[in-house]
Amino acid sequence: MQSLLATFSSLFAPLSPLGISIGIWVLVMINVPVIRWIMGPGAEKIGISAGVVAQVTVVVIVLAQSIGWWSLLPITLVPALGWTSETIGSRTGIPFGPYKYTEVLQPQIAHVPVLIPLAWLMMMPPAWAVGAALLPDSLIGGWVVAAAAFTAWDLYLDPQMVKWDFWRWEKDGAYLGIPISNYIGWFIVSFLITAALSLLSRLFGFSLENELRQEPLIIVFLITWLLQFIGQLFFWKLRVSAIVGFLTMGLFAVALTAAL
């Protein structure tokens, strides 16, 4: 826990590009309700889009400082693979269940909003860092934990995006109208992407698990956990998903404070 606090304070003293990018990201996310209040319903997509871009910037800076710009090349496969899975999923229902994207989020490629694969990129590396921190001596175990951490985040995400009509499920599911197959699919796809990029990273001369600067990415994971909880509980009236997401991602937060 002390190492996490030391890392957090070091991000801002003195001010660094990473610290500035984290500050911008947090500021944007805090202002999403303000943007909606000023511009009216529907304007939240502007704030969310800016927040995703800001968080992607944070993650890319962390990775570039950790493994170098050249080694970032395999990481660019995350949005590509995320887009592929979403394109297949929205057309076939496999592996997430039957759903369709609306026209709310633009631009889109093959009826999948460009923002969606970027969201995979903004949270998958933090989930990798969680897996590497909690199970540093187990390669496959780390992949499992990373996939579970990434899936836990979707317990927040999906109810909020459905409420804002970013996408629609064809049939109501067991969790706030969302089918359990969605979370099974998230886990499977994120596990496969994690495993593939972990193995691919070795061709670029580094280990995804061993050479990431884990603590800044873990801080991103923890900030996301808290911001989602505050936003859903106090601003978006999504109390059930706020509590479920807080408790589920919180399991990883508690384990991290014990491990670090």
C-alpha cells in the first residue's frame, strides 16, 4: 500500500507528462455530469468520449515509459481485436449474446462505434497490471485474474451504456436486463487477447507481465473503480450497478493493497 501511495504522489511532484495526463483525465470524468447539466440529455456522450480518449492517453504514456514506443506495436492490436470481437458479437450474438449498437455514438466502422475498441485499450492494460501484481509467479493465473478484473469493470459499464442507449440487448437478461452470457463472453475474449499479446510481446523482446510499470496502471484501475462508483451512485441513478461494480472491482482493490 505504501508503494502505491508513493507512486501516486510521485506522479504529481514534480509535474510530469503522466501526472498531467492523469489530471486531465480525472477532470474530464468529473465534468461529465456538468456537461450533461449544461447541454442537456444526450450530451454525456461528449464527456464520455473525451474521457475515453484522455484515459487512453494515460495508458499509452505509461506503456511507452515502461516498454518503449517500438514495443507498443503489439499493444495496438488491443483495439483491433476488440473491434473484431464487437463486430462479430453484434452481428452474430457470439460470444456476448444478441445485441446491436444504436446510432448514438459516432463515428462508426461496420456499425461499431470507434469509441468502443478504444475503451478496450483504456482498461485492458490496467487489468493486465492487476493480474501481474496479484499472481506474479503464474503466467496463466495472471491472465485469468486480468480477464476477471477487466470483466468486473463491465458490471459498471454495461448498465450505464444501455441506459444511455449506446447499445441494446435483444432480450432482457438476469443482471439489470443484461444477459450473463455478456460477462462470460467478456471474460473469454479478454483472456484470449491477454494470452495472445503476452506471448506476442516476447517476439518484441519484452515480457508483458514483467516489464510493465505496474503501479501507475494499477492506480488507473483504482481511480476508474472509484469514479464509476461515485458517478453511478450520485449522478446517474444506477445504484444497483454502482454497488455491484464497487464490490466486485473492490475485491481486486483489497487484494492489491495486501499484495503491494
